[in-house]
Amino acid sequence: MADTVVGLRDLVLALGGRYSTEMGIDVDRDDQEVERWFLAATLFGHRISARTVVRTYAALGRTGIRVIADVAGSSWEALVERLDEGGYVRYDFGTATRLQVLAAAVGERFGGQVAGLGRLTGDPAELEATLDALPGWGPTTVRVFLRELRGRWPAARSPLDPRARWAAGHLGLPVPSDAPDPRALTGLEAMAADAGLDVRDAEAALIRLALAHARRSRTCPGGTACLALRS
């Protein structure tokens, strides 16, 4: 277990933890921070790099768009400009429209704020279905949003991300790899606790490793010799 603890700590140190933290968002602080993460998570809906999402969220913030409700006060053209500034060139028109439609839906259904959803239900399936029904959202965006709200919202109990499970196995961490098995998340929670880490940071670091590995080295011995981690 000692090697596992060191390995997880080193992984988070080398690759980073939660994307929300990287973006200067603390979802554990208050509802406003959850609103900020909702907008940021929306940007992850396309197959686009996390670096681009971080840049784009910062570009939106510089013009006063920090939560989805702020979109209502911005023109479509201004949204496109900020998306282009962040690197969303391929998805700028569609994403600008998507943000406006989403802002209208959140206004109509939830009074412009989503942070209260976490207090309305303790049923993970109900919460996921409510989010999945939002325009432009889907299973990927729901998973991105909820995995960083574990511990804050009782119903935010999504399974361990498949990429995190793969990375854990690749590094030789004792995390069950069966896709539907809830022990995978429980196992990572125990290891993260032993390492003094938040499980959300541990999972995010594993996802980062899986993404880096896919880009840099398809043939790799894994474990402590993982080429993506060493590079």
C-alpha cells in the first residue's frame, strides 16, 4: 500500500488533479462556485482538449460570463468571439447557440440557477436524468459535471470514469476494472484517503494519464515505467 500511496501522490503532482481547481473554481465553497463549474463543464461537451476548455472559460470570464445565467446578457456574436479566442474555432457557431439555448432552459426550468438541484434529490439516477435532459447535454457532460461534485451533492455518485479505471490498471493500482462494479470507486476512495488525497483529484489525475498516454505512447510497459507519465 505504501507504493500505491506514493504513486497516487506523484501522479497528482505530475499531471494535476481536478479540472475545476485548475480553472480556479472551488465547488465545495458555495453555490456560486457550483454555477461556475456548470458553465465550465458545459464546455467539455465537445471532443476538445482540456487546455482549450480552460482557455475558453477564462476568455468568457474576462467579459463577465462566469455562470450560465450571464450568457443571457451576451450577444451571439460576442460569444463566438470569446469561443474563438479560447480555441473553439471548429465549434464556435454551434457552441454559441448551444450556450444560449441552455441558458434559456436553465432560466425556465430552474430560475436561472442549477446549484439547488443537489438539494432536491438523493437519487443519482434522477439527478443524472434531470441533467441529461438539458439541451446540449448528454452522458459525457453529466459525468464530467457530477464527478467533481462528489461529497458536495449526495446524489453525485457517478461510477469511476472508464479512463480512470484503465489508467489504474495500467499503473498496477489495485482498483477493480469491471465496468459496472462500484468497488472500483470504493477502492480508489480508500487509496486516495491513505494518500491524503481527495478521490476527485486522484480520479482526475488518472484520466489525465489516460489522455496523455493515448497521445504519446500506444505501446508502453505500464507501471512505474509508464512512458506517458515519465515524459
